[in-house]
Amino acid sequence: MIRKTGAILLIALLAFTAAACGGSGSTNGSNASPSAGSASPSGSESSAAASPSASASAEKVKLRIYAQYADEDTKLPYDYAVAELKKEMPNVELELDIQAQDDGQKLKTYAATGNLPDIYQAGLDIINTFKQSGNIQQLDEYADKFGFKDAMQPSAMNTLVTDDGHIYAFPYAGNEMILLYYNKELFEKFGVKVPTTFDEWKTAVETFKKNGIIPLSMFAKEKWPDVALYDVFASRLDPAGITKLDKGQAKASDPAYKTAAEKLAELVKAGLLAKGATNMNYDQAAALFYEGKAAMFLNGQWEIEASTKALGDKVAWMFYPGMDAAGYESSKLVFSGGGGPGGYAVNPKSEHVELAAQVAAFMSRKYAEFKYTERGTPIVATKVDKPIVKQYPPMMQELAKVIPDMKSTAFAWGLSNPKFKAAIEDASQSLLAGTSAEQFVKEVDKAIGQ
Amino acid sequence: MNKFLGNRAAVAVFILPALLLYSVIVFWPLLQTLYRSLFQWDGLNPGTFLFLDNYKELFQDELFRTSVYNGLIFAVIIAVFQIGVGTLLAFGVADAYVKGRKWLRISFFIPVVLSVTVVCQLWMAVYNGEYGLLNRLFQAFGMSYRQDWLSDPDKAIYAIAMVNAWHFMGYHFALLFAAVKSIPEHFLEAARIDGASKWKAHWLITVPLLRETYRFCLVLAVTGGLSAFAQMFIMTGGGPGTSTYTLTYLMYRSAFRINEFGYGSASAVVLVIECLIVTLLINRLVARDRIVY
């Protein structure tokens, strides 16, 4: 008996150790810069104390905020927003809790244990879960009161209002999109025409392959780019792309979606990707493109700055190739990607709900303002009336021309059905690793059926 | 001794702290997992009671079959490699004629000390399809057998299993080496006088006397293999696609990627049961009698 109990204990311990390893593994990467996190709030504290406008009547309020603060693209806008907040509301002090990249686990644990910060960054998944459990404040009233609704870009209203018609978070990111970048020099050197149809794309792949150049570099270890590439194909045949599958309005076995998988599988077979692409991270894949070893690269429009820095005027983006010349023209302005409800949300159990909502709205607008004026991106949720400080790179200027008429689908992280999301992520990666289109259709349809 | 064991208060004082700790961090979560596996639960809101529906769904899930299959492959590979190679090396290092024994002993154990992440990064570089050491080796020997080790849905699980096998071989080596050293010298001496060769003496005397250690090593290797997670999490992310899923990975995916904690709990429960059965079987079949010298 003792031996048996001993065995059970041992196994249980092993199983739990394994689970614990997983948990810590996923948070490791996200806390790359924890030391820097505490610097900004404490730094601004002193300036507030010195500010003469801090009247005695305004009571000092401390709010906890759970926000992204990982790299230049998230730190600088956040710091700017905090500094602006100090000027506008000197009595408010923010205590930053850096967001972990853990699929929302930390936030959910906070919610389950009643430790939710006053303001937190929420995506669609968190909004849906917290809506049910009463952990997210409906912000309709505050959106009007603080003028947030009026400040929205009309084209980005989908990032403010959720499917049920209510507002739960103040967004700052607009509708972002996937771009197909290419190295102009390599295309010229090997006499390859920038493809406008799938057939031309295949010819291009074959030519590059023959000359020892990787046709398309991708960081396919992360699964969302894999879904995006499938969506690039699918959205040529049905403008709604993967969103229709997500909502259960179409099946992967429908002709358009099946053909998309087949066309992609055909290109993969022709040698579209580098060896071991499904095991490459961003740094590895980007290096291949920057060093001229890969002719094309797939990433969001946020890649424009880094690519321009690395390749100068040799890099450009192309409209996705279509089924045929007519299809190319008709679906030219449909981009894979998009945006969804998300941004700074407010905890309804906060002691200062209204103030938190005001701060959240303010922070979102300032965050967007900085990205617009200083980070070279016109793709933000709210209107910005300040002049641009940093000129947009040429690729962004090109993009800005088509943005007003653009239609978009969704990124993998913006999908609303988590089961479908996991299934299409896994299936797309398999597809890129060489499994058949039939298998892809089967696996995706299984998840849609449920 | 009898008098001491008769003193219940003393026994309780010594056992209780450990027992309490174990109950709180092992038994209680285990019972919770069992309970939660009967619900559809997102980890936050109140769940819906489903009774055994999660299990029914699980047994029909193709992913579940892949996971169990991969767990078995993993367990078999690491058990055979770690115990097999560990035994040979233990025999070698225990032999008085082998030079540099102390140095060898330490170097076999070194990988065990490294963290899983470090080892995985190392092997990711070795396995790299473009410039990896392994493919370069094949190239150097003039062989065209060059593989995309971690990105091939059929081969990836074997490649990953070998990483774990290499990583923890030293641990089994240390256990086996200690056991070999504890076997009284005169058994082998007698065999030698009777004219047995070194291999024969080991085969007929040392190996049978190592039964109990083998049992322990087997339990460790097999349960470790069935619940493998860290290597696939770091090296392939369960991919390409779902080809390197194990039950623990399935649990992780269900709970943290899909928000189905109930379903994840169900796969955790199946994993615990699976390990339990395997452990009972090993205990039943290997070394049933205690060896007393």
C-alpha cells in the first residue's frame, strides 16, 4: 500500500512539475524588461509634486494599470501618454503592472482572485470572458462624456464597438494589415516579374529556388503568420477571408476556401519557404530577408520601419497576387489583417470607476497620438490633430494612399471563436510544413462544426 | 524501535509537515482537477456540469490519439536510450581498468545540470535544417541524408525525444552506477574464477542484481516521457501543426489557448491515470522480490 501511495505521489508530482514548467516558460519572454517598467511612473511622480497646478483640493489618487511595456514600440508611446497625463491630471498617479504575454492568464488570475487593476489592456478574448463574469465596465456613457466617440476615426469604429453594440475598451490601434514585402533588387537580378496571379507567383518561386534564393521568408513558428498567409489566399477568393469561417458562415470545404488551401499547398510544394521555416522565429526570418537571402517577406505593416532601415529603397510591398488578372484587380484592396475591439478597459470594482475611465480614454488618445506623430504610423484608432514629427517612410506613404478604400479581414488573434482559432493556427502551420490541403480542410471543418 | 513507533505524537510531528505540504500542493489540486474535468469551465465564470461529456469528446478527439501516441513514442525512446546507454556507461566507469573514470563520471552527468531551455536551444541549433551541426556532419561524411529535423511532421517527435534522452541520460547513469558499485565485489570475483568473461559476468550477475534500480529508472523514464512538455513547448510549439503534441501539451492548449479548462483537466486526469497504470504495471512485472545480499 505504501509503495502504491508512493507511486501515486511521484506521478502526481511529475505531472504537476511539467505543468509548472509550462507556465513559467510562457511568461519568460514577456518580462524581458521588468526593470525599466517601474522607472516611468516613479519618474513622473516627482514632476507632479513640483507642478504648481497640483492644487490642494484635488486629492491624490493612485490607479493601477496593466499595460504593454515591452519594446520601443510600446514603451515610448506609453511613457509619452503618462507624461501628458501628468500635465492634464496631476493628481493621478499611475502604477504600472507590465503585461505578460501569456494569453491573458495573469489578468484572468487577477480577476479570479479579486486583484484586477483599475485599468487594464483587454483584447476581444478578455472582453468576452470578463463580460460574463462582471469584471469589465461598460463604457458607453463615458465614451460620449469624455468625447472619445467623436474622436474616433470613422473607419476604425469596429475597434470601439463590440458585436453586442456596447463599448468595453478605449482602443488606440487602428486596423492593421499584412503586407507582402519584396526585395526589388533580387527581382530585377533574376528577371522575375512581381507576381499578380498565383501562376506568376509559382513561376517566381521556381526561378528563385533555382538560383538558391529563398522565395518567401516567414517566421512560421509563431502561428499567426501562417494563418495570415492562408488568409492572403482565401481573401482573394472571398473578400471576407477567414472571418467567415470564424463566424461559421462558411466551411473550409467550400470551393473558395478549399481552392485557397490547394493553391497554397501547391506553392509550398514548389519550394515557397525556407527549410525549417515552421521553426523560425522573427529574428531568423527577418535576417534572411534583410541579408538578401530571401526575396519576399510576410509581416504586418509595422514591419515597414525595420525593413526600410535594413534595405533602404530596395524594399517595397506588393498587392497580393490574385487568382487571375481580373481577380487581382477586383480583390486588390482587400487586405489580410484588421482590427477588433480592444484597448484600455476599466475594472467596474475599482474605487474610482469614472476617473479610471477618464484616464483610460485619455491614455488611449495620447498613445495613438504618439504613434501617429512620432512612430510613423497613420494607422491609429483616433483622429490626431497634431502635425507629424517624423516623416513616414516611402512604403507607408504608398500605403496611406490606399488606406481610405481598403477592406480587411482579421488577424488570427482577432478571431472570436477560440477553438477555431487554435485549429486553424495548427492546421495552417501543418500546411506550410507540407501536409495536404485535404487534411487542412478536414481539421478546420472539425473545429467549425462545433 | 517499537517503542518509538508506538509514540504516536512523535510520529505525527515528524510526518505532518510533509504530509500537509503534499496534501495542499499535490492532492488537493489533483482532486480539483478531477472535479473540474466534469465541467465546461473557462477558468473564471461558473462552469456548466457536463458529467463525463469531456471524456467522451476526448476519446473521439484525433488530437488526443496523436498526443497519447507521441507520449508513448517519447517514453519508449527515452527509457530505452537512457537506461540502455546508462547501463553500458555505468559498467564501463565501474571497471577498474578504464582510465579517467572520475572525469568520465562527471562529464556524463553534466547535461543533467543544464536547464531545459539551454539544452533545447543547443539542440535547435544542432537540428537546424540550413546550417545545423547534424546536417553538416552528414555532409562531411559525403552523405546526402540531410533532413529538416524539427519541421518534418513525421520526424520531429523522434528528434525531440532524443534531446530529452540525451539530457537526462546522466541521471540514470548516476543511479545505475551507484547500484553497480553497491554490488559486493566477491560475486564477480567468483564468476571470474569460474572463467566467466566480463560481459557474461555482467549479464548474469550485475544486470539481475540491478532489477530494483531498473524498476525505479523505468518508472522515472516512462512517466517522464508520457508527461513530456518543456521540450516541445520550446523547440516546436507542438508543431509543425499538431504533430508533436503530448497529453500535457493538449492540456496546455485546451486550458490556456482555447479557454476550456474542463477539457484540459480531463486530459490531465487521463494523463495521471495513464501514468498510474504504467507504474503499477512496472511494479508488478519488474523486480517483485526484494534483493538482500
